[in-house]
Amino acid sequence: MAILITGATGYIGSSLTFKLAGLGQEVRLLCRQKPTSPAYNRPNIHLAIGDINDKPSLEAAMKDVTQVYHLAAYARLWAKDPGTFHKINVEGTRLVLESAKKAGVQKVVYTSTAGVIGPSDNTPMDENRPRITGFFNHYETTKADSEEVCRQFTKDGLPVVIVNPARVYGPGLDTVSNPVTKIMERYIKKNWKVIPGNGNDVGSYCHVEDVVNGHILAMEKGRGGERYIMGGVNSTFNELMNAISTTSGVKLKLYHIPFPLLKMFSHLQMLKANITGISPMITPDWVAKYEYDWALDSSKAVNELGYHIRTLQDGVGQTIEWLRQNRM
């Protein structure tokens, strides 16, 4: 019997794939095309060519599968057709769960985002506190909608556990889902010299290995229909950059860029994107998000699942060591 993973060529999905394969599990990957990395060439990693929006390929991939990790999503800042977010994140999830239920899958872990939890005020957000703002973008909105789909399938008899990673960093693929590691890489190469705003905005920074282990724990112990925040250390951007500087030994003068300037730049980027169809570097929605704190409380995952959060110093140090061995 196999474990099926969607989104296995993404940042978290690839790390989860290699972790499960390393544990001796038979892993099947639903991919639109064969991965180019030789790291996927293992005897217990099997490919199923298909797409989460294609029901026949989904149903074929689900044969003899007992567990599904559904990580595939449209997680970009922008889409030329905004409907892409709904098609992939909501309808794609619905098709995955329909196929899983039809195939008799025992349990599904669905990877959402801490973005649906929302920004924080004076208290870190947990799974039960209502949002203090509306949603900032199509990605957050459609991931929240897909969580509702997951809860409905749980009520209908297919246990679906929802996990909500925060700002993930650490070794792995260089993708749009791994910007914190990219900042570390650029900093130690002396190519990063800016801090958005005053740098006192708080984020929750979690190491990818902790998040991957959290997924496996969610499959083992998670309750269907429940969401589990997989956050990390709540730190300001200034504290993050200080940890990178201290750990790497690289000292750079950093310049604070006021949010009004970032907003102006983001609107110019959107104008360019609408004309050329090229994805913008940043969007007004992105700038608006980072004017808030995003502190998170991961106690539920820690207490119910055994989720582990490593210190920022340990996580940053391990990541910088990996970057110097692999990208320098």
C-alpha cells in the first residue's frame, strides 16, 4: 500500500517526499511531468503523471493508496487570470478528496497556510481566534475556502487533517514558497541590504524539517476536520536579520525602506504585470500584509501531535551551513 503526495516537487512537498522515502515508505507522486532532479530516483518513489484538476489521472494515482498528503497549490503572488487560484486551490482540492474517498483512502493531510489565520494583535493567534482583518489576497481566500471543503469531507466520512505552516525556511528547493532562505542566501553573498518598514513587524519562522515532521505527526495523530498551526519562533524582521548576521559572520549595513515607498513600487509592478503578463516582484497586497504582526501560537500542534520548534539560532545556523555547502 502506498502513500500519495501531491505537490511533491514543491518546497515542503519535496522534503516530505525524501523524508518518507528515507523511512522506507512506498511513496507515489502525482506530477504533471517527471521531476528533473536525480534525488527522486529511488526504488520506493513512484511517479503517477497527472494533475489535481484531472479526475481520471487522480483516480488512477489513488489505486492502492492508504494515505494522501495534499500539498499542491497555486501559491504565487499573482495570476494573470485570478480564477487560477480557485481552480487549483479549491476545485483541485475537492477533486483530490473526491478521488481519495472513492478509492477508500484512510486519511488525508491537507497543507493550508497560516495566512488564513490572519495577523495578530497583542496576543499570538491560535486556531480558534477569529481573524482581526479581512483576507489580503486570492491565495488566502481560496485556501480558507479549501479548508471548508476539507471539513465537509471529514463530516462525510473521510478524515482530513489541516496543517497551517507559517514562514518556512531551511534547506530545499529555491521556490516562491521559500523566500526566507533566499534572503539568507542573498545576505551571505552580500546582495541583500534592505529591511521593509522599521523591521519591527513580527513573523513566525519555522524550519522546514520541523514542518515536515509535523505533517507526518498530523497523519499519525491529527484529528480529522481540525487545523494545526505549524509555526515557529515569533521574531521581528530585525531579529531575523540579526540572527543571520551573527550566525554567518557577515556584517552589512541594512537600509529601512518605508512602506509608502514599497506601496508605490508595488503599484508600478502591478502596472507592468498587467501590461506584460510577467509576474510582479511584489504586490500591494503583499505590502499591506507586512504592515501587521503575524505572531502565532503552535501549542495545539505541540501538545496534541508532538510538534517540535527549534530555536531561530539553531535553524538559521543549520540553513546557512547548508547554503555554504550547496550554493556558494
